[in-house]
Amino acid sequence: MTHIAICIGSACHLRGAHGVLRAFSALVEKYRLSATIDLAGNFCQGRCTEGVVIKIDDEIITNVSQEKVFAIFQEKVLKEGSV
Ligand code: FES
């Protein structure tokens, strides 16, 4: 199980966290990975100036935008052998 958490604190919210969450959600659906990926929102990670902040398992990734989601998904999720 891969855990993806998207910060939905106020700073990340303003920087587009909901778009990032929607983009991840669409990819999880597209690749039919809902059984192996746990997608959730979480609270402020304390790195508000670097938002949107996401966490994939124990790795924190900063400055995520909706446009970057597919590349991150490909690199961190699809290549980790979850598929
Ligand atoms: S609001 Fe996302 S890191 Fe603070």
C-alpha cells in the first residue's frame, strides 16, 4: 500500500492543493489503483512557503502543482512496482 497525503492546510489550499488532490484521484482511478493507494488530505506540514506539500509514504515533496502531478505519479508510484 502506498500512502499519498496532500496537505490541505490554508497555505497549500491557496496554492492549489485541491487541484493536486483531484489530479491524484483521477490517476488512481485511471490506473485502477484504489486497492493499493491510500489517498488522503492532511494538515499543515510546516513548510507552507513550499506548498503544495505532499507526502508519498515517508518522502516529502514540495512545490507540487497540478501540472506536476502526472510526472510525480509516474516516478514515485508507477515505478515503485505498485502496478
Ligand atoms: S499549509 Fe501546507 S505546509 Fe503548511
